[in-house]
Amino acid sequence: MTPGYDSFALMAVVMARAFRDGEVVVMGAQPALPLAACRVARALHAPNLWYIVGGSGTVNPDPAVAPDSSCDARLAPAACALPLTDIVLLEGRGDTLDVFCAGGLQIDAYGNCNLICVGEWSRPTLRGPGTVGLPFLPAVRRSVIYTMAHTRRTFVKRVDFISGPGHPAAHGEERPYRQQGPSLVVTPMATMDFDPETRRMRLASVHPGVTATDVLKVTGFALGMPAAVPETPPPTDAELAALRRVRPRGAAGP
């Protein structure tokens, strides 16, 4: 990564740029990255952005350090705290939340996410935290998918289980309640979006120091490819300054 910032900083800034003023963002069990992104967006271009940190139920928390867990006590200073049941109900309504930040043990070409387990249900090779609100991804206006591991084990041709549904073309079905679907995928190597016709994931930009070939080598399915792949714009001084206020403990600062 270019001197002056690391992968976390770049990913947080990329996500922040995708949030719009007045939107409501919800995140799950590992909130450090989307929480940092929300704080950067509020500081720079989206002062009326609202965000809910999953397990804690806290609304617009302002911790000194972005915690790794959504149930961390440091999230307590907040506008208010909602019961988890209320958050799940909001996710299912489809008229309240604008952006769902989600991840997965596995992610496929249509944006389906798996947080249940890898392998056979009876004898999994890796067990995840479960689904909680992820089944309601189709009801939220759009979702931003992120992962700190861009490997063939994460980006697979077909997920073993669907925790969070992606674009319906994955299984040849339509979901009338879907409003927009996954719009962005952010990794330490690149950003991806989805072709509006095929609904398959495509390479949108490569991060500084990364090539399209590098990304293809560690992706377990064929990515759509533009004629010329742009480079992800690096963080600005203002974005890095905003990010310095909230970093997960132990992460290298910008």
C-alpha cells in the first residue's frame, strides 16, 4: 500500500464516499470498517447520515476508537440504543434503512453472502456467526459488501449457504420486494460493482499498487472487466484527517 495510509484507511474512505447525506446505514457484528466509514462521511459530505451498529443497537455512536465487536461497551455514548428485535424489524420493513453493510465467509459473483458455515452442514470446515439480519438484505435499498480477505476461499463460484441474498439472477428468480440490491464490494485489493444486465460482479477499480491480473488470480469466478480498469483514488488529506479520529485498536494509523 502507498506510504501514508494502509488498506483499512483506503477501504474506509471508499465506503464513506458511497454514503449519501440523509441516508440510514446499518452494520453487523464486526463494525470497525463501516463505522469508521460512516464517521468520515458525516465529517466531510454527509452531516445528516444516520447509522446503527447491529448487536449494540446504538444509533450514531461516537467512540474514541472503532471497536471490533458491535457489542463493545465503548459504543454506549450514542444518540440512543434500540433493542435487537427492533433493528431486525426495521431491516425487514424496507422503507427505513438505505444501506446494509455486510460481509461473508464466502461471497459469490451475484453478491450472495454466507456467514453460516463452509462445507457440509453436518461436518463444516469453518463455522460462522450466523445470519441474524442478513436475510433482509433484499429489503434494504442497497447493500455494500466488504471483506478484509480477497482470496479464492472468500470469492467463490457458489456459496455453500446463502445468509444474505444477492442479486436474484444467481438462481434465475425475481424477488419483487428487492429495491436495489448489492451495489458495491470493497476489498483490500479492489472495488467491484454489478453489471446492470447480467447482475454479475465486475471489476470497478484496483487499489494503488494492484493490477487487474492480481485481482483475477485471487477471485474464484470470472469477473466482468471494463476495457480500461481505473485506479481507486487514494484518500485525500481531509479524509485521512477525519479517519484519524476513529481507528480500531491495534490498526496502523494513516
